[in-house]
Amino acid sequence: MRRLLPLVPLALFLGLAGWFAAALLSGRDPRELPSALIDKPAPEFDLPSLAEGRRLSSEALRGQVVVVNFFASWCAPCRVEHPLLLRLARQEKVRVIGIAYKDRPEDSRRFLAELGDPYLATGIDRDGRTGIDFGLYGVPETYVIDKAGHIRRRIVGPVTPAMLDRELLPLLRALERS
Amino acid sequence: MFIELGHFALALALFLALIQSVVPLVGAARRLSGWMSVGRTAAIGQFAMVAVSFAALTHAYVTSDFSVSNVLENSHSAKPMLYKISGVWGNHEGSMLLWILILSLCGAAVAVFGDNLPRELRARVLAVQGMVAAGFLLFILATSNPFTRVIPAPADGHGLNPVLQDPGLAFHPPFLYLGYVGSSVAFAFAVAALIEGRVDAAWARWVRPWALVSWCALTVGIALGSWWAYYTLGWGGWWFWDPVENASLLPWLSGTALIHSAIVVERRDTMKSWTILLALLTFGLALVGTFLVRSGVLSSVHAFAVDPARGVFILGLLVLAIGGSLTLYALRAPAMQGGGLFAPISREGALVLNNLLLATATGTVLLGTLYPLFMDAFGLKISVGPPFYNRTFLPLMTPLLIAMAIGPLLAWKRGDMVAALQRLWVAFGLAVLVVLVGLWLSGFRAVLAILGLGLAAWIAAGVLAEWGERVRLFRVPLRDSWRRAAGLPRAAYGMSLAHFGIGVMVAGISASAFEQERIEALRAGDRIEIAGYTLILREVRRVPGPNYIADEAVVEVLRGGAVIDTMRPQRRLFTVQRQTTAVTAIRTGLSADLYLALGEGDAEAGWVIRAWHKPIVSWIWLGALVMALGGVVSLTDRRWRVGVAARKPAGPAGAQPAAAE
């Protein structure tokens, strides 16, 4: 046993190196996050709302173009994109729905009180179930859902100003007209 | 012309590195003194060649030679000179060249300053350094050549990523690389010791200064990077547990363990095989970090351009260097059982605890960093964020920090815990006082943060108590205390400073729970109230820069009705890249930072201004600097320069004066 102990670091390292090799040779690009859900119906959800005593369900959103934004108070990039969400909601009059991912409701409330609340309604996804249904990679993550309730666009990571102007707004306007 | 010369010099450096990795090794095995001394010449020559090569690339950047594809892609004629130079290492190829420059500098330094090393050891260390250098030179020449030409040369370059055009970032990579690459020296010493099959107190005494240099540089490098993130990214955070940040933290954690465990080898001739393993792992983690950043297996805001060939190559280097050295370790380590026995409550015991906790923390951060990669193999995309680290890393650090004040008060071999704690009662009282006052002032909110402040007080007061103990403060006349204080070894002051720095940093981190934040859309004349300050937006105006145009907000800062300052946060639009960056305005002070960032907006709707008041946030970086300073003071200890001429056969170094360390 004592003689085998010095072999442990080597064995662990070789395992790790093998894993690295597999990850490298699989040819996957970690930044490319295809959603299996594009043009498919958005997952159903029915969550308690940040507003006491109310609920937020996918049923209630049917027939409208909505932007669903997963966020959390502990997430730094969420703070970066937040002014853009405010602009989307207040200046562009887009219906933005928030889902607080794995966050304590009081923290989410404080976050929104601090930075401003762009959301028409905010669901509490305390255990991350809804996040799993959407195939969430991390927060922030943003989905565009059309009137028929289909996911049309997925944005992983913070929305950037360029993305907002060049992609998101044209798409939203087109969906709104159809 | 210079460019071709640089390319040629790099090829020559590879040639010299290959000689350096073979000839001295054979010489050491066969005791051929001529062969062994080849290592010294080759190491110095290799450094000279890499320096020529680096100078050639820098020259191309300074003169904006856009016929070089690396310059074309990363520079622009309208860029300020500082960023033309820092642009050399603001990209993958150039930063690899800087990495190799520092690597060969370390090799040359061992060659020049290693005159007091036994010849065989020096020859073997230089050979291992040569192997590492050869691997990386081959990597840069084969996959990342910075000297590729573009013909015909375009009129102007693409410019450097605006976020990187910043003085903090200009100096961050050189320090970080010195930290990473400096750990290759401890690695080379460890491999040489494994080849010789001998580790003793003298060996530890040679290794420790090198490990310390690397640790200091890494500390400064990480602090600079964190400070840069704080003042440029414009959202007030300073650490994000991003994979690339973790990649620099990992070797820092294991390097911290190394500089402590090497003390035990030096003083008590035990924990040898563990110390060797730490030296191997510290450099190994630096290499893993390089691999993660440059191969594209993990996604990160810092990641360099991805090329699978590079990933495969670095992985190959990784397997050769770490796999090879760990194989050697598996073969030789069982023969290296240590000498000195010690009780669990003793200086050695405290250092073992330090090492256990630091090693576990390293493992935790490594797991958090690699977990997304593991899950990816099962088709799951996840990210690991601050909640994971808050729950795992902090509980590991807390006992370490508590024990940090006690450890230095314990004697070697067998310590007296009760006596040590008795000497710390003032520190304990102070910590309790800080917690109670803090709880009272905050109205029993943010309890964890206040406990953190109490911990900081405990550490700082513990350091002073330990110093007071050494100089017998208030127990002998002050004059005698003064004489004792002057006679203490520099290494003792180094330790005190470094530990005190940790206390300062812990205070700065804990206080972040008390920051205040306001975000509002302001028109000219509107105001924000924050933490007793009144901020009035006077105007937002257009300001031209050398390679950007900026919107600059002029914000008056009032306190008690009087204007005390004017702050000017900017948003810069870089015309070449069509990219905007925020330039924050920060009033830094020892007691608090006032931090302003300008968001989007216009004269009618108003401009979004984010204001933070962050109590003692600057202590985080100040603490890191004090820690690094402690390392530097320790390096000036005369012990490193004298007294190790002869190598004793293995045995406890008990003859040394007990006051040192």
C-alpha cells in the first residue's frame, strides 16, 4: 500500500490528461451552444411569482411575443446586461419576463430594487427545474418566444448592445407583425 | 530584416535548449565537468537568443510594421506607444514569446546565481529547464509563429482589443508569467532531486528563494488582474471565479503550500516527498492553466483564439512534463522517507495543517473549474459560479486563517497550545470586540461579513503578538526589545508582513458586504445621494482621444454641501474596432472607494450613471501588495546567500539558531 501511494498522483493526472484529450478531440466548440428547442414549443412552467401570492405560468404568455430572461442576483454578467433589459422594456416596450434562477427571493427583490425592474413578471425558479427544462447553460440566458409559444432565439451570456440593435429588435418587430 | 533575424534567433534558441537538455544531464551522470558546464553556457546563450527574438518583435510593433501578420492583427498606427509595446503580449503568439523569454531568463538566472550549487545538481536543474524551454520553443515555432509575414503589407492594422488598452493590463501578463514560469525552477529542482534520489535541508534552502520569487510575482500578477477587472469592467466586481482567473489561483494556492512545506524540509528534514510533489504540481497547474486558456476546451471571457492543433500540442507537453515527472516521482519517492519526528501540536503540525487545507482548496478550485468540462462529456452544459466557491472555498480558508495566527507561536517538534493561546488573548479580545461593535453598528445584519472583519483583526493582531513575543516586548526594557527587533532575521519580518497582508485583504473582502450601489438615469443638474455624498451630473460632453472618441460625464462630488471633487467617468468608442468600453472614475481612499461608471443614454432620456460606495475595497489589493512585499523582504535574508556551501549528509538541521523563521 505504502509503495502504491506515490502512484496516485500519476494515475490521477493520466486520467485528467485522457479527459482533456477526449474533450479536445471531440471537436466541440464550448462557445457554440445549439438549442435543441429552436422552433419547438417552449417548455411549460408554472412558477411562484416574486409578487407575493401570484404565479407565473407559460400558459398566461400564450399569444404574445415575449423575451424570457434567466437571471440571478449572484451573477455578475447579469448586472452588465441589466441596463439593456431596462431599455428593452422601457424604451422599446418589449414584454420581458424574468426567471430568477437558483436565487433567494429576497436577494432577487433586492437586486431588482437596486438596478430597476424591467420584468412584467418574475418567476422564482428556486431549485432550477425550469432552467433544466430550458436546457440552461448558465445565467444570464435569454430566449425569444413567439406568439405560438415557440422558442425562436437563444442568447447565452449577457445580451450586448450590438446584439440588441442588430438582431434582437428586428426579430422582435418581425414576430410582432406576423 | 529584423523580423527574419528574430525568427532565426528563435530557432537558434531551440537548438541551444536541446543541447542544454541533453549534454549537462549526461555530464552529471558520468561526472564529466566539461559536459556539465555546457549547461551554463547554453542557458545564457538561449536567453540571449530569445531576447533578440523578443526585441525583433517589439521593434516591429514600435515601428508599426504591418507586413508582420501578428502586428497587423493586433496593432494600429494610431495607438499610444505604451499599448504598441504591451500589444506584443496582448495576443497568443506574442504572449507565448514573452512566456519563453521569462522561462529562459529563469534558466539564465539559475546558471548565473547558481555558483554555490553542487555542480551535478546545477547541471541537472539546467537540463530540466532546457527540456521545458525546448518544448515551448518547439510549440511556438510549430504552431504559433509570431514572425509570419503578410505580402503585400496592408496600410494599417486591425488594432488591439480596446479592453486591453490599459496600463493595469500592460503589466499584468509579465508578472503573471514570471509567477507561472518561475515555478518551473522549483520544478526543475524537484526533478533534479528525484534523478539524484536525494532531498535534504540544503536542497530546500536552494529551492525556497526561487519558489518565493515565483510566488511574489504571481501574487502581484493576480492582484493587478483583479484590480484591472475592478476598474475597467465597470460593474464593480473584482473576482469572478472565471476559469482563467482560477487558472492563476491554482498555482498560487499550491505555491503557497510549497513555500511553507519547504520550511519543514529545510528546518526539520521531513515532509520531503510531499514538498517534491508540491513543486511538481505547482508548475503542473501553471501548465494546466496555460492549456485551458489556449486550447479552447473551456469557454471563458479571457480565452485566446482557438486552434485545435495548439491544444493537442500543449496537451502533449503537459503529458511529457507532468506525466514524466510524476512517473519519476512514483519510482523514487518511496526511497525518500523523512527524518524528524514531531507531535501533532507543533510548528511542523501547524504547517502540515496549512498544507492540507491549501491542497484541499486547490483541489476544490480545480474541480470547480473542470466540472463543466466533465459534464460536457455527458452532453450537459453547465457553469459553476460563485455559489459553489462560497460554499466550498470559504469554509476551507476560515480554519486556515484562524490557525495562521497560532502556528508561528508553536515551537518545533512539540508545541504548547495553551501557552500559544495565552499569548493571543489580546488578539482574541480584539477580534471579539470588532465583531461585537460591528454587529451593534450594523444592527445584526451581514453577520458573516462581520465575522470576516473579526477574523482579519485576529490575524493582524496575532502577527503583532508573535512579533512582540520575539522581541519580548514589555517584558524586557524597550531598549533590549529594540535590539532584538533589529536583530531578527529578514525572513521573520517577511513572514509577519505576508501574514499581515492576508489580514488586510480579508478585511477588504469582508467589507464588500457593506457596499452601497445606486443606478439612475440622470439629466444635467440631477443628483444621486450615496453614503453621505451628493453627486451632481453637470454635463456629458464629447472628448476626442488618440484612437477613440469618448462621452465624458462631469460629476461634481459634494460632501456636507461643499464641492470636494469632480469625477469624470467616460464611455469610449474605439473607431477602428467599433467597440465601446467604459472608463470608470474612482476616488480611491484607504477608508472607501467612490466608484462611478457611465452607462448609455442621451440628453433627453438622461444618462445611466452607476455609483458605488465601497468601504475599504482598496485593502484587497493593498493586502496583496503587502504579501508580495513580505516575500521580497524574506528574499533579502542573508541566509539565502551564505552558509550552504557544503551539503551535509541527511540529518536534522537542529544546530541552527532556533530564533530564525
